[in-house]
Amino acid sequence: MHRDTRDVQVVVVGAGFSGIGAAIRLRQEGVRDLLILEKSLDIGGTWRDNTYPGCACDVPSVLYCYSFAKSPGWSRVFAGQREIHTYLRETVERCGVGDVLRCGVDVQQARWDQDAGRWRLETSDGEYTARALVMATGPWHRPRWPEVPGLDTFPGPVFHTARWDHSVDLTGRRVAVVGSGASAVQVVPAIEERAAAVHVFQRTAQWLLPKPDFTLPSALRRGLALRAVRAGQYGVQEAFGYAFRHPRLARLLQVGGRMHLRFAVRDRRLRKALTPDHTIGCKRLLSSSTYYPALAKPHVHLHSTAVSAVRGSQLIGTDGSLAEVDAVVLATGFHIGELPLARSVHGVDGRTLHDAWRHGREAYLGTTVSGFPNLFLLLGPNLLTGASSAITVLEAQLTYLCAAVHHLSGVTSMDITPAAQAQYNAEVQQALRTTVYNTGGCTSYYFGPDGRNTFCWPWSTGQLVRRLSHFDPTVYTNGKEPVNDPPPATSPAAV
């Protein structure tokens, strides 16, 4: 690749579901002058990084693919990591966006050039410039490493689920799993059969519903049957979302969670330790039909405590309990509320996104931020929930993104007004006040440092799709200088 300055209409940062989807949809809308910059040597985002045993989607497969590039046929109700990663690779090839993909290019800094009406990107491959910058770096990107005294002195292997060390054989070893969230629920059943002992450190008990996972018959993988399955799964997810917006109904879901726990775990003490003290939906909803049975096995030990220290090969809980282990698996999640590159993206007057979000993340429709012209966030603040598919949310945003890029063909820049952003976010926070996300009695990654919920969408998925399908240019201030970019095609281009 030539190391000179490259100027394009749109630069997309990240080649996971969001970035690949953005490139395909922009191409379909006639935008040919674009690039995807991906710092890794392969595409896939979270489905590239998370290769731990048992890794799979917790959203039904039929809802976890692009509507404009459907899978030729998922093998299971809940697809595994390898199958999803393969789907993304095949989609890049099938939709012809491989030619705009630049892997191994690390974006180190981005600055808005007001005079040029361009974003200037400093990368490991030199400088790029673009009229529009799309951040598709995802919320599940940077693993959270716990601050535990002595952890760095542990004599055996220590690794995060998102950075699984496949050179480590856990057969016959005593393994500690720190955490009890989504990755722990998947990894514990996958490793307990070969481990000599598994010690699970659970800081907070989680609500867990059964996961109806099975091989999909070929008759359900195509045509009307597939559409019926998709509609049914969407309806179930929306029903959960409705309950989470009405906490009294959410408590009815807990009946199912309690029954699932009672049937799977006969030991009363263990069952009590696994019973949450918050309302279901307050944290991310988990599903598994194998986690409880795994915990009930005699060589698997639940510690209802956080890890307070590591001394030699011993993990010490805050309650004083000890676990002598040979390896430590950190299932401690991600820095969800911290957008990668937030400290390195400089908008008007050089202010960074980190500075703009000092008192909490916010954006207009989760997509644009005042003071950062021509910048678009995918899966941004207050767009996701504990029930909806991220792909449904993403596609709604991509509709909005395409409309905005069309608008840019007639102006040099567009910047959401502070008033529009403030009014929208006031509405979001007001609507969240009565949801289970805010009233369920727990702490979660949904909340920012200022105590505001900066993660959840407070209304239905249908309303999200409707709001993002309408682009209103009047809430933006626009530069009116002449532009040199050719306008996008007026009809979708084949991909």
C-alpha cells in the first residue's frame, strides 16, 4: 500500500458486524468512495476475538444476520462463534466489499479540519482523510482486567475469555473462573468436564433462563418456514423488552427463572447462592440450559464472593474463602461505556470525545455528537437493551447513516445542534426512569460515572426503527461551501 495521503468520501473504522454492514449498505446506496480500516489482520470484531470454549450467540441465529445478506442457513438455533465468524467472512466476499477493506491499519488519532471540511486520520499506514468518519469499533472490544492485588504474580496462566490462550491445556487442572456473566455462563460448562476442579467466583448472582438450543432441521432454514421462525423469535424478544419497560411484568418473568433454577439445582444452599436479589432485566439477561447443571457437579465449586487478592496460587475471596488453582480464567467483561479512540478523536476546537463525555456519554439518536461534524457512531449510547438484537439496531442506524451521507453531497459539513442533542437525551433519560434497567435494584454497565443510564434504549425496537428511518436535516447546522465529491447514485447499486 502506498504511504501517501489518501482522501475518500467515507472512512469506516472497524471491520466487525457494524463496519462490514456499513460498507455494504453505503455501497448499495451508491457510495463507492469508501474504505474500512481495521487494526487486526482479520475481520470479525468480537467474533474474531472471542474464541473461548462454548462461545456462542445468545440471540437466535435467525435474528443475528443482516437482512440484506442473510445466512444461507444457520446450523443451530443459537449459532456458535466459528459459524458466525465464517458468515461474516463469506458476506464480505459475497457482497464484494473486500476491495475497500484495509486490515492491519491501526487508527491512532482523528482530527476534524474545519477549513477543509475533512477528518484527518493518523494511522499506522500513514495519513487518511475523509469527509465522513464512521466509528464502528463496538462496545464489546476492550477486555476489562480486574484490579486484584497479587494477580500479576500468579504462577500459572492467567487470561481473559476474549483473549483465550489455546496453548494452555486445562485437562486435569484446577481452574478458577472469575465472573458470572455471559462468558462465564458459556465457558464453565465447556471446560468443567476436563478440568480436575473449577472454582467460580460470583460477585453477583444472575437471572438465568433456559436456552432452547438445538440443531435446526433443514426444513426450517429456508423460505416461509424461516420467515415464520424469524417473526416468532422477534416477537419473543419484543415481549421481553415490553416487560423490561414495565417492571411489574418483569417480575412475572422471574417465575420462569426461579423454576429453571429449582429444577436444575437440588442443593438448597447452592440454590440460595444462585438466587439474585434484583429484578430480572436490571442486568443483561442471560440464558443457558447447561450452566446450572455444571455448577451442581461435585468438582465445581461456587464462591459467592469477589476475589480480593491473590497469594501465590491461592485466590482469596472477600469473604475469606480460598481456592488453590493452577489457572485463572477472567470472565470479567469489557469496558462497555468507553468508546475506543474516544481520547483520540478531536472535534471542533480540538476537544476530544472523552472531554465531551466527561459527565456521561450521549449522542443524538445514538449516532451523532454535537461538536463532531460528519462523525457517526454505530451502536452508540442509549441504543441497546437487554432483549433486542444488536443487528436490528445496527440496521436501523445504517438507514440513518445512508440518509446522512446523501445529505452531505450538498453541504460541506453537518453538526447536530446542542439543543437537539440535549432535548433528545432528556427524553431518553425521562423514559428510562420507570424501566427495570433503572429501577431493578442492581448496579450494571448500563450506567456511566455520573449515574445516568448511557446504554439502554427506553422504548420498543419498532419505535427505534421508525425514528432512525427519518432523517431530519433541520436539527443539524450545515456548511454551505461548494463540494467536489460526486453525489451518490440515486438508486441502490448492486453488490
